[in-house]
Amino acid sequence: MILRALFLTVLLALSPVSLHAQDASERLLQLTRVPGVSGHESDVRKLVSSMLPATARAETDTLGNLIVRMGSGSPRTLVVAPLDEPGYVVSGVTDDGYLRLHKPTTGLTQALAHEYHVGQPVLIQTAKHVYANGVTATPSTHLRGAVTTGDAPRSIDDLFVDVGASSQAEVAALGIRVLDAVTLRERATRLSGSEVAGSAVSARAGAASLLEVVNRLSVAPKIQGSVVIAWTAQSFFGQRGLLRLVESEKPDRLIAFTGALAPGKNANGSTGDVGGGPMVRDDDAMFATSSAPVQKRSSADLPFNGPKGLETHVVAIPSRYAQTPVETVDARDVEAAAQMIASGLGISTLFPPVTIAPAIAPPATIYAEDDLRLLARLVRAYGVSTHEEAVRAEVLRQVPTWAKPEVDQKGNVIVRFGSGGKPLMFVAHTDEVGFEITAINEDGTASVRPVGGMYFSIYEAHPVVVHTAAGRKAAILAPRKNYAASTTLEPDLKTVVLDIGAKNRAEAEAAGLAVGQAITPIKDLVKLGEHRATARSLDDRNGSTALLRALQRIDPALVKNRITFVWSVEEETGLSGAAFVAASETFHTVFAVDTFVSSDTPVDPRRIAYAPLGKGAVLRGLDNRSLVPSEVMDRITTLARDNTIPLQIGVTGGGTDAAPFSAKGAFDVGLSWPGRYSHSPVEVMDRRDLESLTRLLVVLAQKY
């Protein structure tokens, strides 16, 4: 311990900027993770207040500004940074339980601002300061051939929030009301070095800079005149917090951090040189003597809608990918801005920072319900097609003790039981869609390719994880090049790259990136309302769960048929796992236990694929690869009716693992759970349908 303390002391003396930046990046990360749409900043204000020293004696005015006063006399200087961020509020609730949105704030002016909120997990900040879970609806990938979505970017009129409700009354029961704030759930990611990416991170960076100033002043700092440092409410709603302070404090001069600058004209939408120091106006002499790095910009580049007639000094933290959910800043600029502000206030030096402990991620939810507990374990196992080892291992852990699972050469998990009767196969797949690295570029980014079918636009400009040999690595899928001027819905994938914050190829490789590694969104199982849940990869973790739960209920001694359960690999990339089994085995009937991509959404026309969630399992009578004979459909529907199992019949798009077996004479039958928003980060299922499907599998295994 002594050696470690000595090492840290020496390191602090040798490289204070890097250590200060690390501390600033932790504060910035924590600040960015907390939602704070204008008028709903209370949680951000509480966090800022908790990070202040007790000697600061912070107070809050009636509008919600957080204020620290110091010094006395003239000049009177007001220093402000936003507490809030641009965003949405609930503007209404549809009869079938979807939230509609309105954006009352300034900021988010670039063309794809609304598009980047489609198909994403969100949080609804209720009046009781409790966050309700929701997802924004997106057209289902499998129905793209049956519907026309257009090629223009989504607008606010296309934003519908699904909270797992079916009526206005169910929404009200969740505590959600009109004017509640709605923000993205995945809000912040720490990249390599001292970079932080996230929603409105440039605005939060200003708040973090002021925290650095206050935390690192001496108890009685020598300040020229009196200073009011304030974190302002409603900055993106007419600067109401700032205007209140100007009226109450009567300052002689104003130093104002601004955030949410419009993207720059370069391909990455940069508002300055990230890592090159804070930006000030080129005619501002106040910070000319600062020893910290400073970038000069024109007044046009640093607009600020502040009070007229007041000496104003504008400061901004430079960002990359401005006004996107992965806007990126460097904590070195936060540190430099703090030093610059101190210099402008006549403070010669700031004390070293008091290091704060990294925020501990909350533990994963342990569900009391058996079905959700099992489903969550499968969802939390990542498994892009051909990278399915973790999912396979979890399936093997969950099969009942009487089963004797085997893993074939392809990687399929197989359980066989029963004798006599007909050879029947039930198959669900273990893979999911995602991306792979195809090249490490000289600038430190990585080129990617899709694995499976998807709308690229709902993954673009969001945080992801890279599955490296050393574990998961935080990253972002950067916005398309020149995103701020884009007029199309879908990006050219060649312009979308993986960014971990590396500055060159050597840094990226040293961080563990390599060609062939899988990339996925951050994911977990989250409940929606009373009966539903959402996650990336419910297709087909939900089907895999149904197979496991059916296997747990079946008594193999009572089965009259020869049954084979298969958890197959590589379904999303060509059904190759199922084809491997089909090459050596034949069956009377193959039941593919997979998603029924339902048009039970406000963004999918209901000409086909309409199977409402909560109304039971679906017999997939027709899709792009299979047509179930009427006599087979009659037999299955009769068994369902005789056993009081809710069952729907539907027509949808896509195909299933049953298709490779039809060429060898098998009946290929899709048995499904109706799912919303296929191949997106926010697939939705209903637990009642999972139970219906599980019961149907048991009956078919025993009586078909």
C-alpha cells in the first residue's frame, strides 16, 4: 500500500493534467448519465449539488438554478453553465396506449435529430421522480418488402413511445402524464483516453468545468470582486434560468458556457478541435493571459442568446458528432476550461482535484418471475451470428437434469428423447444480428459490416460494445459522414465507423480491436408495463426460452413420439445451423419456434402480419419461405382448442429454420410469439404469449 501511494504521488507530480482529466471525465460521465430535459433538471441539480464541497454553501432559487456565491465588491461576475438539455415531453396519449412527443426546447437542429430517437430504449421522467421504461417504435425489418417506409429521415411525427400499455388507463396506471420528459436510456459512454460520448455531453461539460472550479478553490480564495457561479435551469427554453439570475444578481459581466452547438461543416460535425482546449470568441481579451490551451472562434461559430447590453464572454467545449446521442468531448478540455475560468476570475492556480470514486453500475435485475429470470439470462448472453458461444453455454446450463444435451460440429445444441411414433423436431436459434469489424483504419476508427438484416439507421449514432479477446470494450457507432446535411433515412454503411476514442491504428489495436470481432448494442431485459418486456435479441431468445421451459415441463416417459429439440446457430445469416442438421437427419414435421413479426404497431401497416400482443401464440401459416398445409394447421388448432391454449393464425415476412427440412419431405411449421420492432434494439414480447407458446410446445411434443 505504501508503494502504491508513493507511485500515485509521483505520478500526480509528473502528469497532473492527465490525472485531472481522468477525474473530470468521471464527473462528466456521471453528469451525462442523468436526464435533465429543460424544466425537468432536478436530478441533475441534485447530482451537481452532491459533488460540491460543503464549504460551497450552495442554494437553489425558485426556478431551479443552483447557486454558489463567493467574494465581495466589484466587479460582479456571473458564471453560468446549463443544468438542462434539449429533449422531448409527452404531448398526448393515444387510445391504444402510445405516447406522442413534443420538443419544446432549442438545440437538436440537425436533420437526423429525430431519426436518432427511433427504435431506442427511453426513460419517461414522471412527476414522482420515478423513471418509467419505454421504447420508441420502429418499422420491423422483416416487413420492409411488404410496406413502404420512404427514404426521408424520420420526423417528430414518426415518434411513438411504447410503454407496454394497451390503453390510456394503463398509461395512467404507470404514473405517466402529459408533460413528463422523455430521454434516451443509453445516455453516456466512456471511450479511450479521457473522451466521453453521450447525449448533450457538451452542455454537461460546461457544468463539469464549473464543478472543477468550485471543488478546487481554497477555502477562502482570493477573487477579484464578487462571483456568482450558477448551474442554470431551462437554458434551452428561452434562457429562463439565466435571465432570472441577471435580474436578481445585477452582474457587471457574464461568463456563459453554451452547449448543443450546431455541427461543424466537416464530415464529423466537429465544433472545434476536441482535446485542443475550450473555445472562446476571437475578440475576447478576458482569457488572453490564461496558461491553459484556448481555441479562438468567430462570434458566428459561438452564438449565444443571452441578455442584451451586458458584457458577455462565451465559452464552449468542443465536440465531435455534435447534437447526436454520441456527441463526444475530451475531459482535458473540461480541465482546461476550469483553469481558464479561474484565470479570468483572477485566481492564479486551482488546487489538485479530489478524486471521486467511479460510479458503480447497478446490479442486474433479478426477476422473481421464472420466465423473465430465464429470459434475462439468455438476453444478457451476447451472440452475434457465428459468435454464439456465450448463448450456447447458457442454454446448456438451463436444460433439465434428465436431458443429455450434445453439441454437434456446427455448434448446435441438441436434446433427443422419446421413442416410437413420428420423428418431430422443435428448433429455436441462438444467434442475433449485429456487426463485425472488417478493418482497423489509420485514424483509429474501424470499418464494420452488418451480420444479419436490419435498418442501419437505428444503430447509427448510438453506444455499442466490442467483444474483444480481453472482454467488452465500450465504443460508439459514429454517425454517417456529413450527417448534418443528410437527406436520406438509411446511411451508406461505408460512412459509418466504429469509434473507441483511439487517435490512430496503433492505439486501436493496443486497446484490443481486431478484425472479425463482434459488435452489439448494450442490452438487457427490461419490463414494460404489467405483461411485457423489451430487449435486443428477443429474436430468438424468447423462442429459446420457450423451448427450455417446455423441456422443463415435459415428462420424457410420457412422450409417444421421437422428439428432437435443437438450439441452432447462424439462423440470421442463412439458416446454416439448421441446414447442417437437415443434411444428415429427416423428420416428419419441423416446428420452428421463432418470432412472428407482428404489425401490431402504429408504424407498420396492418395489411399483413397483424397478431396483437397478449392474444396468444401464433401459428405461422405463411411467410416468405413456408406455406403450411391446411390439414397440418387444422391438427394444430384442434390441439390448441382442446387444451384451451390461445392461438392466433398469421401471415408475415421472413423465414425460419424449418425451411431447410422441407426439401427432404418434412412439414415445416412456424410456431411463434408475436413480436414488435424486429431486429431493432427494442424488440417487445408479451409474457402471456410466451406462456401460450410454451404450453403449445408441450402438447405437440406429447400428442401431435
